[in-house]
Amino acid sequence: MKLYEKLADEITEAVRRGVFTAGERIASVRQASQQHGVSIKTVLHAYALLESRGIVESRPQSGYFVRDAAARALAPAPPAARAGRKSAAPPPVPATVDVSRLVLSTLRSIRAHDAVPFGSPYPDPSLFPWRRINQYANAIARRHASWNLIDDLPPGNPELIRQIARRYAENGLPVDPGEIVITLGATEAINLSLQAVAKPGDTVAVESPTYYAMLHAIERLGMRAIEVATHPVDGIDIDALAKVIARQKIAACMVMPNFQNPLGFCMSDERKRQLVELLAAHEIPAIENDVYQELYFGDTRPSTLKTFDTQGLVLHCASFSKSLTASYRIGWALPGRYRAQVEKLKFLNTLTTPSVPQVAVADYLRQDGYDRHLRHLRRVYRQQASIMSALVLRFFPVGTRVSTPQGGYVLWVELPAAIDSMRLYRAALERGITVGPGMMFSTRNDFRHFIRLNYSYPWTAQAEAALKTLGELATGMA
């Protein structure tokens, strides 16, 4: 292959990959000569070849630009957005499933190919007041040309900490603002809490099934998860947990007592108290993931494990990502007796949490009707949970059962035992539909015939058609 042909092929491949997009200018002849170490004559030959192929066009006094038609023709075809139409090239899923890759594959499909987001772990952002929060952030950025790094240091912005403490107080849980540490979302709060109470090689008790990010945190830190049977209404089996504790050393227990992902239950106050007392009797810290705390369907916000903690053994983690804005990733920890260690780990791990998002969220909480927004959000989620539950039972094969979420935005679906949810995942993805296969929520193989569905997104004709298609696929596998 001649040098100019090789250069032309490289530029064509760059257009195909989206490095150069429609209407975008490519390097000038002189720049390309320098960048590729070839003569100007070679570049001119390459660009002439690209013009003859219809990839670029020359504009007098301006240079060479990617032609719109060429960019469209070279772009990879996405999976069909409509339910029921088979995609020519679904994203590949390995036969041996790596959960983190599976999650990433699902999210990429939603972002890049407009797939129906039943498998998304995130709520519909269109329901959030992100424009208003962005206005606050822009105003803050204009007022302050630069920030002193010291302003960002742990524990975080004092006004945001005060607003968080105020919300707890208004909901019946007075907390000491001095205990709060601001983090980069709840995920960092959970990771810091886990690092504060356990070390590599330790065993951590978790619910089964449990949210995969908690399993990821345990694995990443070189620890071992031991799963404890969890009831879809009552929560973690406290008697089973007691037997595990009697049998081996447990460094910590990680739970989601309110609107657990994926089951959706809310533990009763009595069971929360029993859990806290059991763990306290053995000096075992409880890491409480309470990210869905504001998304209740009942009349009042539920209690937390922190409510019943008298020894500082509950490390309570939460964020605004599920209820207000996911883009700013503002979370926090109430780490009890481990507060100093969590603050130190925050400094060592990520140094700071950016100030502008903290101040913007604090301004919104102080001035802009957060409770009104939450009432609307809860009403939408409650209605859409009811719709999705009814249609799953209508469209899916006989024997299908669904959870009864008391809050949050996910539905846990038990399919007939013969159905492999990974096989269903792949078949659905070919039709532009994502789901969360059950094996994502356990280190064992106990949930192969379960899937998790997200009902936060608008209930449209397309969404209903997608759910019907999903039901038909499942029926064909039963």
C-alpha cells in the first residue's frame, strides 16, 4: 500500500469511529504533513483520494471538511430503538459474565443506542430540577472567579451540611452537623465507610439479593461477601444473620433497610431495632445505604438504622443522586464513632468534593421547594410502579411474580424457573431493550430466573410495546 493510500484509510477509519464528525474540519495539508511525517505531496494525494471517495470535500480558503453523507454512511448502525425490531449489531456480551462489564454494557446501550432503559440503575433525569440547580451553579461560578482549595476540604461546605442536618431534623432524626462528611455520591460514602471498619481479607455480611455496587465495593477492597437470605417484605433474615455471626467473624454488615434495591421493601421499625441490637451486641458496624430515603410511597419518611443506634456503630450513607440531581454526585456519610477515620480517608482518597455543586445544591434546598419536587416525584413513581406491575403480570408467562415496592423506582420480577435471565437479557438487547438480569445482584447463582426493571422513565406507547415484547420473549423461553 502506498503512503497516501495508508493515510487516506487512516482518516476514513477516524471518520468511521466518530473521531471526525460531519462538517468537521480535518488537519490542514501542512499540519497533516507534520503530524504523519510525510511530504506535502503525499498528503495532497491522500486528500484527493478522500475527495474521490466522497469522504471529505475541499472548501476554498477554509480547508478540508468531512462530508455529512460520508459521516452518516460510515457510522455504525445502532440497535433498533423500537421494541419488536431486531437490531443488526447488538453490543457483544461475553458468555462468562463479569457483572461490572455487564452493567457498563447496559449503560452504554442506553446512552449510545437509545435502548429502552428498563435495565438502567439510574432514575429518569427529566424529572429532576437540573436546570434550576444549574442556574444556581452558574451564578455561583460568576460570583467567585476562583475557589480556595481549602474551601473544598473535608468535611465539606458548611451550608450544605447545615441543610442536610435540617432535613433529618424535620423528618424526626436530629443529627449532629459535625458528624456529616460530604462525599462524591453515596458510592464514595459506602466505600469510605467500608474502608473505615474493615480491611482486606475480612468478611462482610450483605443481603441476598443486594445492589451490585455494594458487592463491587467489597470485591475492590479485597474483602469477602457472605450473603444472608433476605425476605421480599421483611428484609434481611435476622435469625440467619445471627447464625452467620455465631459461626464466623464478621467485620461489618452492609444493608439497605429502606426501599432496598432490587427488592423494594422497607423494613419495619421493630426489625430495624432488632438488627441494630444484634449487631451492637457483637460490636459489628452496620453500613446503611439509604439513598432512596426520600422516595417513599407512604405518608411519612421511614426511620433509619441510625434512628436506633446508641453506640455509634451505624455508618449511614445517602445522596441526592436519586431524588434531586445525579450529575453533581453529592452524597454524605454519618459515620458515628468512625467519623474521624472516614474524614481522613475522604482526604486521602479524593482530597475534596467540588465546592460549586455543593453550594448550588445548598442554595436549592434553602430556597426552591425541594419538598414540592419530592411530592411530585413520589406520585409519578408510585403510579408508574402500579402500571408496570400490572402489565408485567399481563404480558409475561404464567407463574411470573413481582415485588411490591414501597418506594424507589425498581421492580423485581421472578420468572418461571426454566427461564435464564441472561438469555433473556441478550434477546432483549437485540431488540433495543435493556433489563437487569438477576445474577448481577448476587455472588451466587440463586437468581438466574429473576430480572430487575426500572419504572422511573415516562410510560409511553414505546415503553408499553417494549414490555410486551419482553413478555413475549420470556414466554418463548418458558
